[in-house]
Amino acid sequence: MRAAISVSRNKDCGLKVVCEVAGVARSSVYAQRQAGKATAGVATRRGPKTPWGDAELVERIRAVLAESPFVGEGYRKVWAKLRFAGIRTSKDRVLRLMRQHGLQAPKRSRGPRGPRVHDGTIIPGAPDLRWGTDLTTTMTLEEGQAAVLLAVDHHTTEIVGIHATKRATCWEALEPIRQGVRKHFGPIRRDVALGLELRHDHGSQYVSDAFQQEIAFLGISSSPSFVRSPEGNGCVERAIRTLKEQLLWIRSFATVEELRCALIEWAQLYNERWMVERHQHKSPAQVRREYYAAQTGLAA
């Protein structure tokens, strides 16, 4: 009908006339035309196209996992390492391929959680404002159970001190703190670390008079977490989990001294190469260096 010739005007009938005669809205005709155009071609994924097919991308993912000095890294860090290597793809695609080929990091099932006692944030805006400390245990082949103690900077997630000992006394618990103070504040002396806050739980080592008096001498203020609320000390708790997954659960140690040396070496590796998602997949040491470089630039 649209191609019919009007006798009075000697022209073809316009769309308006045709729609009026047929009792159809012009918007419906236009919408139908657009739908026809959309379905005319082959449906493809929207967005930029990647040159990497699924099979080739899976091989790249396997290579990233094989080259990593850590075990059980998740899809986010794999995606970040692919980007650093110039391979651009989406996180969802990396997750899908890792799930399909059994490359995902193992994870524990979680039960339902009750209401949180701790609300807010435990992350300060700069390094060396709040550290967290805690301990865990492991077994040695010749000397039995050993305690592993560490201290973590809440801003950078950097391990500032780590120690292994046969007995977890309050004096041994102070060793990671002393290591961090010597490294980031200077020689041990009164009030050398003024302005630093130390988050710890209510373990007997940390609430003892000797421990509290020593950190007070250094100028460190005590900041105990809430009772039965480990998320208040979450930074060091997360570091301990990583330590277990990457070292303590996959290696054996004959003596406490062998364990202590391995911990120092692993902490250096963690600080320089472990990727932290909330820092755009930068390492803890890199976050510290960039922060103080920026402060030096502002001062200049």
C-alpha cells in the first residue's frame, strides 16, 4: 500500500496516510523496522573485541598460575596479572574460564554470621598509624609445636615484623613490634613511635603488664579489639591466613630456627610481591614507597 500512487497528487502515498487508513501508529512501524535491522545480522557480544580465544586465554591463565610464587590465587589477581602482561579481558571471563577448567582457588564454606560487633573501618589513611599483632602455631618435626608471631601495618597490609619461638611469652610477643619499630621509626628508645596505635586481642601475652608497659615506653598506644570480634583485628588475621595457605600448610620445618629463617624470607617475598586488591593489586611495599614518595613531592 505504501508504494501505491495517489490519483489526485500523482505521488506515492506517504507513511502518515497509510497508517491513518490502516489504523496503526507510526511509532509501531518505526519500532518494527529497527527490530528487523537488529536481527538481520549475527548477534555478537557488545563492547571491544579481544584477539584471545578461550583456549588460548586458558593457556595464558595456566602460565600465570604456574609462574606465581604463591598458591591458590583467585581470579581477580589472575586478571590483574594478565592486564599487566598486556592481555586485556574481563574479570567475568577469567572467572568463567577458571571455573570451567578447575583452576579456581579452593575456598571454605561459611556458615551464617550473626550481627557484627565492630562497625566502621580499621584502615587508617597512612602507614605507621595503626599496626595489628597476633600469633598462631605450627608444628616442627624435631621440636614439636612452635608459635609464630607477627605484626602488620593496617594501611599497607605490610608485615612489619615476624618471629618464631618455642614458647609464646609476652617478651617473645614484643619481638615483631621491636622489629617494626627499628625498621620504620629508628633505634629503640622512649617515645620513638609516638602516634602509632597497636591493635591486639585479649590474649594473655598482649594484656600482660610487661607487654603494655613496653609498648607504652615506645610511645605506642594500646588498642584492644572487641572481645569475640576478630574482625576488629582483621588485618593481621588475614595476613595469618595467607601465611598458613602459602607457607605453614605446604612446607615442613625440622626446627624452630629453620622455621624462623623461612618466615623472614617469606615475609620479604610477601611484602614485595603479594598483590592487594584494595590497593589496585599493588604490593604492600609498593604502597608504602608510593605513599612516602607522594608526601615528599608535596613537601617539595
